Amino acid sequence: RGKTPRRPALKKPSNNSNLKDPVGVYCRVRPLGSEDQECCIEVISETTIQLHPPEGSKVNRNGEFKETQYSFKNVFGLNISQLELFDNVAKPLVDDVIHCKNERQKRESQTSAPKTPSRQRPDPEFADMINVEDTCKAEGIDEDSVYSVFVSYIEIYNNYIYDLLEEVPYDPIRPKPPQSKILREDQNHNMYVAGCTEVEVKSTVEAFEVFWKGQKKRRIANTQLNRESSRSHSVFIIKLAQAPLDADGDNVLQDKDQISVSQLCLVDLAGSERTSRTRAEGSRLREAGNINQSLMTLRTCIEVLRENQMYGTNKMVPYRDSKVTHLFKNYFDGEGKVRMIVCVNPKADDYEETMLVMRFAEMTQEVEVARPVDRPICGLTPGRRNRNQAFKEELTRKLEERGGPVNGDLENPSAIEILIQSLPPLPPCNLVDVNDDQTLPRLIECLEKRHRIRQMMIDEFDKTAGLFKSMLQEFDGTLMAKENFIQEQRGKLGDKDRVITGQKSEVDRLEKKVKTLEYKIDILQKTTNIYEVDKRSLQQELETKDQKLQRELSEKRRMEARMQGVVSNTKMKWEKECERRVAAKQMEMQNKLWVKDEKLKQLKAIVTESKSERPERSEKPERPSREKDMVKKRSVSPSPVPNAPPVQPRHRRSLSAGGERWVDHKPASNLELGTVMQPHVPNAIKVSVPNEKALSKCDKYMLTHQELASDGEIKTKLIKGEVFKTRGGGQSVQFTDVETLKQESPTSSTNRKRRSSGNAPVQKEETTESEWTDVETRVS
């Protein structure tokens, strides 16, 4: 199989965009399932649709109602018929296939016979689905050629290729799964399915019978494998072989260089789905994954093609990642036409899937495919049979007018007339009587002479005809040499055209690259300008901040000088205050020492008196009354008390006094205050760090916590709780009570009174209870 020779390239327009056509993408809106369903698609014009996001969609979650429009080559609404869709989309492709405008043209050695109508009756299962009279008929058919149509039907399921027309004996006991086919590449780098069945059809009914046969086999396979037909891609391939007739129109030329094959593929892609919505599992999930993967590969290939064409890059297109893209890679890389019909569901529930499909279709329209070049059969004049027939009729008419033979002989009329005139005339053939023996011999002699002359003329004519034939053959050879030279020149011209096309494409690529670089330069220039403006503004801001910082530094130095003056003044004041307080404290301590000396003297007098009276008393001394135990507050110089009873130590009764056992937790960081009023907890286990062993032996827990009050004194908190046993064998503490103990310095009130009264003498009320308590403790 070889490639059909090209026709001499016509003068191409200077505009390079005419060499390629974008992928034609059409949109067809399906009708809604019911009138109650919400619609999200609106047809704006013949080429534009608008999407309305439904309530609750991602676009509308932030409160914004965003509508988007998408443009196509043509938009078909709900009321479009199949015939109108076919006339707009498929019929131009069919005309191109008939006129050999396809990149799959190859040299074919097989011959085809003229089409004859099928006499078989159609299958009643689909007889009512097609009407031959309503089918469209192509125009502009080459009458000097014969055609043969071959169809094949394949299915791509889970990235495997199956032949739907393959005859395999069915075994009901052990049914065999269909065998997968492989893709191969021919010598012209065209992809085809190896071992695929091709059926020759001679009518529309036969073609539809083959299609329906494949559909039934597909349905049976789906039933056996428990799968759905919508989960596979199907491809119906139509091949048209064209062969020219000879000049008389009686025989087909057996020259394989004059046979061409064009191809039309009808592809039904499976629809993508979201497994989160369909909740597919098992084999259904694997099928959906393979479908989505193949469609994603198609999208990736189109994206890379678009990027290579728009930006002049040379990235490798991943056709081999999927059987669908690998099979049709020549249609995008070579010459051909690609048309895509996007069928969308206007249901609002499918809004997000529809939006993704719209974006994919919009991107696909930006991919350009090389425009196919007309390639008619080389070396044969169109309409040659009609012209030969007209020549024969005109020759016959002229012969009839000149009285010559009308049997269609192609001999020269002038030679025939010369032959008739050169023959000797016939003698009279009238017989007088029976005994006439001269007329017949003369007639026989004349006829023999005429026969010899005719034979000589025939030999001369044959010699002249042979010479003329050799001259014609020589002329044909010269003509063929000239035609070969013309073909060679045309081939060279085609090569130059291809070089020019490649150079133009390279120039286009470089122009696109230059435009891209210019665009990038503009962006960088704008960015540089923006940065310059930002730099100037930042410099101004920096200068402003430097000035502000200098002012703040000078203000800080002034503030530091001012604060140093304030600190020095405050320091002097506090030094004077400290000296005054030290003097007052010294005086207070002296007074305390004097008071203690006086108390000791009184105590000594009491002890001396009690010793002197003890031998004289025979009975047990009675306990002094409570009134005598009470010691009045004294003044700065109290009078000695001769008979002072012994003073009992005072203890603060804690709320923790009881029969329970306590854990007395006093942290090591606590300070010893040395005061009388201390909490007394009997039967307590004292710890600095709580442990499980101590908690297991007690019922109560108390934590002694010290903190500094606002007046500078220490405040003690007794945090109490109950110990419980847990299910795991441990102990837990639940806090139930907090007691607060606050210590106040007696000098603070004394100093305040002294400051308020000036140099007034100390009164009796200034004697604090702590002093008397201290003395009582010492006496005890």
C-alpha cells in the first residue's frame, strides 16, 4: 500500500491561517426528562449558550450569582432533528470522503466491481428504522470511476479493542470472551486495527445491517459480561475505495497507483461520571475509572497540541496513553477534519459536570488541524468517457453524410474511396442464352482481378496502419516521458511547497514566539515601572520613617534626661524617707525592748512572790479568774503588775480539726512566718511533694499556698479537698473549700498614726496584740 500521488499544488494564499482549520465543536442540548426539573442552560443564539448556576452550587455559595457564556461553531436546541444535525455536521464530511479529501488515502491493489443493488430483504428487527428514499445522496460523483464501500465496527472497553463484526462460534457451555485486537502502524505512519473485519456493502440497507449486527453482538457481550454499553467507546469506520475506468468505460484500470481510499470514522465516546454521585463499586468503579482516564488523556493531548500551536513549543503529545487517542492521532497530526458534537444535559443537578465539559469544548476549538488538499486521480482527464462517446457519434454522423460505412469502423474515409475507385469496373452480367460461355468467365476474371487489387490495397493499408501505429506508439512514449517529466517537476514543486509550508510554519512559530516575547517584555516593562514607582514610594516612606526615627531618638534622649532627673529626685526623697523610717523603727524597737524588760521585771516579781507564799498554803491554789488572766493594753510606760497569773498559749482552731486523717502538703518554697496563729491539723501526714502512698492512707487533703498581697504582706491560702479512690486503683482529689489567712504588720498602722499626729506621744491603743501575745508565749 502506498500513498496516492498529489495533485500539483495550487497557488496558496499569502495568509497562513488558510492552511489549517480549527477543530469544529458543536453543542446539542438534550431535552429535560420532565418539565418539573430545573434547567441550567439557555440558548442565547445559534453559536452561544449561557449557564446559570443553580441554588447551592459552588459558584453561588459565597452569595455571588455568576453566569457564564460559551461559544461553539453551531448550537442545536431542543427541537433540532437528526436530519438537520446531519446536514450541518456530517454531510460535508461525507462529501469530502467521496471526493478523496482525507489523509487516509493509500494505494490499494484490490479491485472493486460496480455497485449493484442488494436483493436481500432487510432484517425485520430494524426494517422500520431506515427509509432508503429519505437518505441523502452525494453530488458531483466522478462518472469515470467505480467505488467500493467497506465498513468495520470496533469497541474500546477498559482500554481494550474488540471487533464487533468478528464471526466467532458461540459455545453455550464454555463461552469464550472476545479477543482483544492491537493497534499497528502502516508504512505511511497511519494507525489501524490489526485483524479487524471489513465488510463490503453495496447499499445503505446493507451498511445498516452490518451496523445492527455489531450492535446486537455488543449487546450480547454486555449481557454476558454484565456491563453497560454506555461504559465503552464505539467506532464505526467507513472506507471508500475509488478506481478509474478505461477510456471506453468497459474495464477498470489495473494500476494500483490510480486507486485511492478515503476513510470516515464515527466515534461515540462514553460519558464521564462522578463516582461520588453514582456510588459505583467493584467492576463499575473500575469501568468508570478507565472511561475517565481515557477522556482525561484526550483532554491532555488537546491541551498539549494547543500549547504547541499557540506558544511554538515542541512537547510530546501523549497519544499512547489511551487507545482512543492512539487510534486517531493521525487526524490531529496529519491532514484531516475533526468534528465534535457535545451533548449536554440541561438538568441543574449536572451543572458542575456540564461546566467542565464546556471548558473542555472551548479549549478544543483552539486546536488547529491541517487542511486537506484535493488529490484527484492522476493522469486521467475527468469526463473522458463522455468525450470519447461524443467523438464516436460525431465520426459516425460524418461518415453517414459522405456515404461511407456506418459500422463504426475507424478507417480513414479517403482511403476507402480510393480503394473503390481503383478497382476495375465489372463487365455486363446479362446472360443471353444457356450456351453463353463468355459472360461468366469475364465476370470471374474481373472479380479475381478486383480481389487481387483489393488484397494489394489491404496489404498496403496494413503496412501504412502499422507504420502509423508505430508512430502513435512513439508519440505515446514521448508523451509519457513528458508526463513523467511533468510529474517529476510536480513532485519537486510539491517538495518545494512543503519546504515553503514548513518555512512558513517556522516563520509563524517564530512570529508567535516573538509576539509572546514582546508580550512578556511588555509585562516585564510594566512590572519594572510598577517596581520603580513602588521603589520611589518606599524610598520616600523610608526617608519619612528615618526623620520620624530621628525625632523619636531625640525625644527619647530628652525623656531619658528628664527621667534621670526624676529618678535622682525620687531617690533623694526615698533616701530621706528610709532614714526617717529607720529612725522610727529604731525608736519602736527600743520601746519594745523597754516593754519586754518591764514585763520581765513584773514576771520576776510574781515568781518571787509565789515562791514566798507556796509553803504557807496547804491546799491547792485555786485557778485565777479569767478577768485576771486578761491583761489590759498598756501605755508606753505601763505600771508593773504584781500578781500576774500564767498566760495560756493561744492557738487558732482550724476547720480541719476532726477525726479524719489529713495530708498536709506544704511546698518547700513556703516561708516560715513565725506567728502564733498557725493552722493546727491533728493526725496529719506532712509532705512537701504529694505522693500516692500518702494519699492512700488519708481521707482529706490540704495544700498550703502563699502569695503576696497588694499591700506587700504575705497571704496564706488553705486549699482543702477530699481523697477518692478511682476505678484504676489510684487516688483523686476533689477540692471543696478554701481558707484565707492574711498577716498584717502592726507597724504600718502605727506609722500611719504617727504621721497623722506628728510628734504626739504614743497612746495605749498603739500597743499591738502581737506584742502581748509574744510575751504570753514566752511566759508559757
